[in-house]
Amino acid sequence: MATTDWTHQRLEQLRQTRVWRSIFRRGPARTNRTRSLAVFGNFALHTLPVKVREKSLSVRATYYLGSISFFLFVVLTITGVLLMFYYHPAVPDAYRDMKDLIYVVSNGVFLRNLHRLAAHAMVVAVFWHMFHVFYRGGYKPPHEFNWVIGVGLLMVTLFLSYTGYLLPWDQLAFWAITVGTNIISYVPVLGRPIRFLLLGGHIIGQNALLRFYVLHCVILPLAAVGLIGMHFWRIQKDGGITVRDDHE
Amino acid sequence: MSEKNTFEVGLSSDAVKHPRRIVFITRKTSAKVKEEVGPQLMSFPHVILRETIAFQFLAIVLVVLALFWDAPLEQLANPLLTPNPAKAPWYFLGLQELLHYFPPLVAGVLLPTLVVLALVVIPYFDINIEGEPLWGHRSSRRMKIYLGVFAVLFVLLALYDAWTVLVPTVLVGVFGLVPYFLPTSESRFLKFLGSQPLPWWVMTWFIAVALTLTAVGTFFRGPGWSWVWPWS
């Protein structure tokens, strides 16, 4: 108990310092006013509403699927950046880097496993989130446009996962992307030009790997961050998530 | 000094003499009609705490799985060596399964485009926003349409031998009929089915087909896209 008191006192002292107070201008979040300030005065939290309905916090209301999708995106960003340190988007260096991750890099296998698992889990979580929102009627006015943003996020998620699939440059990656990009060429008129643009050529080779790499690591994550920001912000602006009466 | 006011300002409180229309609310037609807000909680700390717990739970599950479930790595990519079957990532295997039955323009382009369009327009289709049960209203006329659509789908899918689409379609279609014939059933499951509106049935049908196709494409398809058992 004594140590808890000691820690508590040190923490209080820290809160009184000039540096701390320059970062967190409000005092300790003990009143509803300072708790409000804790949310809308904080860059990371300001997309959250200050207050939420108690019902909307029950597990069955959301299963936290939206949050879980976002957390998976965070995990993917962190593990993805770490993987970028060990990866060259070139043929056949990319494949050699995979071997290095397995045999040379400390915890390389774990890092790659985590990234792959989180990616598959994110596809599942985003789909599940969408179906759950549909069954709960969360798309109804005034939430129409946020549903549309959500469909956009689903597309970005699928495309992120798909572009990442090519990067190991093994047989699995190569032929999965071959099957997928062949489908694009069936689009009337525009099919072949789109495929050419995506692959940077007529075959899946060095250019395609580089394009998929840039899409996977720069363009699509930026698109995702923008859409996620809008998605969260709109929840607040549209008056919070839909809660149903029949839910206790 | 100005002149004395020659008029009087005031609100009549006699609603019978001077009725004033404020707003009409006909049933609960819109989420904009404010219902009881109910008890509220401050986001800080209540939401933050719950989200943190959710994140920790997720992190633990992910780490444990990542420790034991290794990501696959096959041989170096070789454009000259085509594996049989060559499979797309699992979330596109439903599409690949469709490609097995239908012409590529239909299965690869038309159907996915329609699905995405349908998802986008869902909230703008105002019909049935109250969630009226499928068989709640003019049920005999609806039954004719229902059976008509069902028959067209059945013939079309049978014509293309697309039986991995046909089976979930028939299943959901039959479940949709049950509450029509047993409207007074006491079973909780049938009561639940009977209270579902048309959009619920369409989405459930879509999910049933998508899940079946993905599962079949992932586990039950072998060389030449022939049927194989995952355990053999």
C-alpha cells in the first residue's frame, strides 16, 4: 500500500510540473468539464464524442468490431513499417528477404506472422462489421453517408490485402495475383488498359512488384487513414451510433 | 419620444382558437425523430477504458496465434510453372468459384460491380425503412412475386449447373417461406424469422451464398477446379 501512495504522490508531482501542464492544459479529469476537455482537447481523441449513450457501449451493440478493425490497422501499420526495413521491392531480392526474415532476422518469423494474421483478421473484421451494422440498421438516416464511406473502406481494405499478397514473390503470391489481374482484363474496353496501368506492363514482373509495393505501403494506407478519419468523425457528427430499443 | 404602441404582442395559449402546427410525427419513421436518449456516460474514461481492454484482448490473441501459426512461403515465383489449381486470396475465391460457372464478363465484372453498387445504395433505398415483416402486408401478392423471383433464380442457376450457388439459395428461400405458412407458430426461432423485413432476407441470402462460395473455393476445390474433400 505504501508504494501505491508513493507512486501516487510522484504522479501528482509530475502533473504539477510546468512541462506536463504545457502538454495537458486541463487539470486531472475528475469533473465532467475536465473529462470533456480530455476528449476534445486531445488530438488523438477529438474524433470521439464527449458523451456516449450507455446502451451503445454494451458488447452486443457493436462487438467492438469497428474498433477492432481500426486496431488491426494500427498493428498492421507498425508491423508493416518494421517489415519495410528488411524488404527490397525487387526481383528476386524480395523472395530472398523473406528467407532472411525466416533465417536471419531476430523474430522475423513472428513479425511476418503477425502482419499476415492481422491482415486476414482485418478483412474478416471489416466484413463482419459491415454485416453487423446492416443487421442493426446502422445505415439508416442520418448515417447514410457514413455507410458509403464504410463501403469505400471495405474496398481499400481488400485492395490493401491484395497488393500485399504479391510482395513475398513466391509461387503462391505470383499465381494469386495472376488469377486476380486476369479477371480485370475481362472488363469491356477498359480492362486491358487498367491491367497495364496496375502491372506497369503486360506481365507480372519487376514493374508490377514495384507498383504493388508503392500502392501497398504509401497510396492505400494514406487513403485508408483519410477515410478512417472521416468515418470516425461522421459517427460523432451524425449523433452517435444507432442503438436499438430491444437491447438491454 | 415615439408614439405609444397601437398593437399588442403576445402568444395565444388557446390552442382551440388559434391552432399552431409544429410538426407531424407519424410513427417512428426516421432515426431523426429523437427518442429517449437514455443514460449517458463520459467518453473519458468509460469509452477509453473499454477500447483499451478490447485492444489488449486483441493483441493477446494475435500474439499467441502469430507464435504458432507460420505464414506460408513457397518456392520462388516462376512464371513458367503454373500450379494446379492457381488460387486467388481466400476473399476472392467466391468470385473464382463463380467464374467456374458463368462467363467471365458476368462473374468477374458484372456481378462484383452490382454487389458494390447494391452496397452503396442500401441506405438510399427508403422502402421498408421501418422494418415491416416480409409477410406482414399484402402477403398473397408478395408471395407471387417471391415465388416468381425464386423460380427465375432456380432455373437460371440450374441451367448453368451453379449448384454451390443454388444450394444456399434454396435453403434461404425455403426458410423465407416457413413463416408464411406457420404465422402463428410459438417457436422463438420462427417468430424471429417471421418478424424480419425484406432487406434482412436479401442480405442473409447474399451472406449465405458468399460464405458457401468462399468455403467451397477454399477447401473443396482441387486440380482443374474439380471437387475434392479437404481431408483426402
